[in-house]
Amino acid sequence: MKEAEYLRWLTEETTSYNDIIGIFFPATMWKQMPHFVQTLLRNYITSVVVYFLLCFLWCFYFYYFKSNVYTPKDSRIPWRKSVIMSQISVSMKAMPWISTVAAISERMIEGGWTKCYISISEVGPLAYIMHVLIHAMFVEFWLYWTHRAMHDIKPLYKRFHSVHHKFNKEDSLSPFAGPASHPVEAVLDVVPFMVLLFLVPMHFTTELILMSLNGIWTLYTHSCVDAEIWPIMSADYHTLHHVTHRYNYGNYTVLMDWMFGTLRPPSIHGDEDKAK
Ligand SMILES: [Zn+2]
Ligand SMILES: [Zn+2]
């Protein structure tokens, strides 16, 4: 158990983050809310605002302002209102669950039950870099295998992952589809961040940044924007995953697909792979 003063400082830090959202609530109402509820609301409201803001900006820039520059030539742009609304609807059902896992994680950190630390100087820069690398590899491994299991085990696909694969063509994918998953799958995608808190020491602010980046990354990978940069699992790799229902299960990089034999670069994509 860590020192009480250390943990109090940590709770004060998260309270200061919460109070940024608190200015949008009546002061007395906000003050009466338990700290956990404030944290949950902060995570949820921030996620929703960032989701809409980034998705609208992304769509405007890449599909309208720079149309046909970064997206495949003559590709049909996913502006069909019904498709976008469906992606938003599925995403909105997943987000409360993602925010709940994030809030529970923070509560466990504040309770001193995890290996989280506040300052990089506590472990040194080398150990900090090692922690981030181990963390990234574990998350990559977890997301690859849970995603692959969702395809290989048909009942899992039918019950959970098919919701995300409703959007399976270039013209039915957009950043709005990023978090559009069944709540069970959405929780599975953020659980590794919570599990790792007990296994690998991690800098507190970096943990929050890594969780947020993971969510933002899914907006990009569903955008159909061409950008093959090895070893990044760029959007065109993930588009190929949606079109074929096979290959390219990874998250940030192509390494897991390369190691486990499921990598398929978009440049060698053939019509024979297309899903029936
Ligand atoms: Zn899939
Ligand atoms: Zn996807």
C-alpha cells in the first residue's frame, strides 16, 4: 500500500481533471456527486466530444476539402446519412462501457492497488521507456488475439463482432465506425489497460494518454485513407480486413499479423479475397 499523502495527491490530480468538466454542471450538483461518478462523467463526456469533433474535422478535411487526394481515386465517399447515423448509434451504445472501465481503472490507481506511479523520476527514463514498450506489446498481443478469436469462433462473431462488421465496404466505412462495437467487444478492447496496471509499472498520465490514443487510433483506421508506412497498421490495412473478413487483425502495427501469418498488404489485395 502506498503512502496516504501520495495517494491523496493523485486523487487531487484527478479531481482537477474532473473539475474541468464540472464547470458545465450546476456547482452544488457537481460538488455532491461522488468522486467516482465525476470521473465517469469526465471520461464519458470527453470521449463523446472528442469523437464528434475529430470525426467531423476528419470527414471535412479528407473527404471534402482534400477529396481524392488521400482517399482512393473515384472512391465513393461515405456521406450516406443512414450509414453515418448507424455508426454513431452503435458507437454511442459502446462508449458508456468504455468510460466505465476507464473510471474503474482510475479508482483502482487512486486506491493504491496498482503498480502506477506519478512521476517518471521515481523509476528513471530508461525504465519508463521499457514500461511503455512492454505495455504497448501486451496491448498489441491482446487486441490481435481477441479480434482474431472473434472471427475464428463463429458464435462469438455472430453474437458480438458482426455488429462492427456491418460496415464492410469502402463506402460504408468512416471514422465514425471506429468505436462502433458491441459493448462486450468494447470492454474487451480496454480491459488490457486495466489488467496491465497490476502487472507492469506505468506512469499515471501516460496511462491516460495511451488509453485515449487507442480510442483515437480506431477513428483513423476506419477512415480508408491510404498511407502504407511500415510497420504501421494503417487505415488501408484495416479497410482490407473489413472487406475480406480476414487478414490484418492488428491494432497499431502489422507485427502480430506478420508473426502469426495473417498479414496481407493492401497493395496485393485481389478481388478473389472479397467477402461474399
Ligand atoms: Zn474484424
Ligand atoms: Zn474495424
